Amino acid sequence: MKAYAYRDFLVLKRFFILKLSCKLSGILKFIVNFVLIISF
């Protein structure tokens, strides 16, 4: 039982990290575009 819970936890963690990195890359792209618009 404990092994299943641990596996689910790992899957959730991976999913969370993927979502977080997607969000972070989106924010980074937004910031880069913003800076480019300001500087040019």
C-alpha cells in the first residue's frame, strides 16, 4: 500500500514540476518580449 502511495506521489510531483516549468517558461518569454519592446 505504501509503495503505491509513494509512486502516486512521484507522479504528482513530476506533473507539478512540468506544469511549473511550463508556467515559468511562459513568464520568461513574456518578460523577454516586454524588454525587447521597451528597448526597441
